[in-house]
Amino acid sequence: NAGVTQTPKFRILKIGQSMTLQCTQDMNHNYMYWYRQDPGMGLKLIYYSVGAGITDKGEVPNGYNVSRSTTEDFPLRLELAAPSQTSVYFCASSYSAGTGELFFGEGSRLTVL
Amino acid sequence: DQQVKQNSPSLSVQEGRISILNCDYTNSMFDYFLWYKKYPAEGPTFLISISSIKDKNEDGRFTVFLNKSAKHLSLHIVPSQPGDSAVYFCAASAMIDNDMRFGAGTRLTVKP
């Protein structure tokens, strides 16, 4: 009964380093999302995917890249990490867009120093 | 721009009493609204939703009310229990859209 699994849970990066946050879901959902949550703010959409091979930008895509080669996996790549990317990142999936509830992973806390 | 607003960062209520969490939105295209609950070190989990064709939806102790003319929705928890202590996020989406907009959250504390 895994649902949405994110790794790593915690990571500290130096400015300019790159890394990939992994996300996998076992519910056969077509829709997958990456959100970030900054202190005192709501979740903001970074990128989303409506199915394997299809990705699109959300509200705050700058500094990130994604890929969706399979239905299960939706990794988020941070290139040239900056302090502004210090945040908690949540991956989510849903069976439909618009009215589908989102199933979230536990989150990945990233600190860029 | 903050299209979904939760103006109360925190709320404290006594066990057994009613908790009322409020949410306002600005985008008239939103037609589906959800509440999520989040415990520390966990991801948000879905709690209850309402579509714009309704003005009320109830699920056990949780009721969501929607006032479309005021662009306002609220979540009522009756009776409140200590296990309800969490951060509650309001979210809104348009059925034609792939985006879901979230408020900043309200931290509810239910005191025994």
C-alpha cells in the first residue's frame, strides 16, 4: 500500500550543485505533479504531467526540469541549485485533472547553502 | 498572485466545540474546491470536497460550505477532537484546468 513515494526525505546542497528528487506511484494514475511549499505559503505547482511522455510547466518552473518516461515515475531535476530553492517539495498524483483529489508523497526537505 | 487565501494562520479551539476554517478565492473560473489536512512530516491528505453546483457537502464531522457569490468557503468540524490538530489547506481548481491552487494553510489546535 505504498501510494506516492518520494526520495530523499532530506538533502542539503551547495549552491550550484544539481540533484534529482525521485517520485514514484503505484496507483496507475496518469496525472502527476510537483509542488513546493515555502514557509507561510501555500503549495505552488512547479511542473505536472498528464501521462507518460507529456509534461508541462506550472506556476514556478524556473530552475527545474522533469521527465515522464513511465506512468509510475516523475523525477524532478534541480540544475544549479540556488538558496531560493530551499523548500519542501511534494510529489502528488491523481486519477483525473480538475476534480480529482491529489495523493501526496511525504515530502522532500531541501536546503541549499 | 494569491488566488486562494486563508487569512487566519492559526486557530485554537476547545475539544468538543466547533472549528470553523475559512477560505476566500478570487478566480471565478474555479468550480471545484477541496480541503486537505496535513500532519507534521507528512504529505497533505484529502479531507473533503465540493463542486460549485452545491453549497454544502457533509462527511461525518466535517462539513464544507460554499458561497459562490462571496467567493468564500468554510470547513466546519463538529465536534472538534485533539486528533484534528493539523494544518488545513484549502484548494481550488477549474475542471478544464490541470492546476490546483492552494491557500497558505491554517494551523488548527484542538485543546483537550
